[in-house]
Amino acid sequence: MNDANPPRDAMIQLHALAELGVRKACDAGWSEQRFDALTARLPDALRQASGAFVTLTQGGMLRGCIGYIQPHRPLFEAVFENGYNAAARDPRFPPLREEELAGLEIEVSVLSPPRPIDSPEDFILGEHGIILHKAGRSSVFLPEVATQQGWSREETLDHLANKAGLPMDAWREGAQFEVFTSEIYQAPAGSHLNLD
């Protein structure tokens, strides 16, 4: 969606699509007809290609997070697919079960296209998501990760290098960086998806 932030009603529609993807993964309240009804009258902005993530939390603890940075799918499809994948395919967690839907928080992040920066000093903590590229490896943090963890810029970059499978100080030399912003909407499962 480029740098324009989606309006709140569009974010609510995306949240419903993310939840439908989650429900498809646990075989709870999913149907092709429900998907068709949700996508029948989407605004054009949600049909444009965009990067997107879906993050699932349970009791404040991460339960799944999947997405992609580059805008290669229509936003509504990306959110639905990443809802499914966060529930079923995050390798850090077992697949989500239907009984876990109670108390599940679903967060949708719509990303701006990444842009290169000249130096890690250009990375604005809490505002930018960041991507590190070095030695054929890469890793990414969404903008909220550093503030949620209470990390400084250096600590964020240390953890980013570590996430890429590199030594923690590997970002200091020979790394390339890109930054992006995200529009975030979070609500409990069941907030916007009419299951009647």
C-alpha cells in the first residue's frame, strides 16, 4: 500500500481476513463462502500488492508470526495466507488448536516497501522495521520488536545479526540494511469476524 496508511475500517477488514486464515488452519469456522463474502467488496487499496505480517499472541506470549516484506501478493491475500501460516506453519510452535482461539490476539502489520539506508545510524528505533543482509544471510525485525524488548539500537542490531545466524557484532562491517514502516492493528479473535 506504499506509504499511505490504510484507514481503520480497512484494517478491521484485514483483521477479519487474518482470523479467517487462522480458523482455516484449525478447521474452526472456515468456509470458502465466508472468504468470498469478506472479499467481495474490498476497497481497491486492499487489492494492491503489499508486504504483510500476522502475529498471534496468547496471554501476552508469542504464539506464531509469519509474513513477508516484499509486496508480491495482493494485500488481502497476503493477510489471509499469513494468518493461516502463523497458526499452522510457524516452525517455532505446534499448529494452533481450536480451543486456543479463546483469548488469542491477532495482530496485522501492513508494511511500506523497504528502502535501503546508508548506515545503521539512519535506523530510527521504534519507527523503522529493519532488514539486515550479509554474507548471503538476512533477517528482519518489525518496528515494534525493539521497543517491546526494551533494546537500544545497538542491542537491536546485535540480535538482528544473531537472528541471521551471524556473530552478534557482524552488523558493524560489510552489512547492508533496509528499513520500512508498518501500520498495525491488533484485536482479539472474534472481534470482527461474524460467524453467525
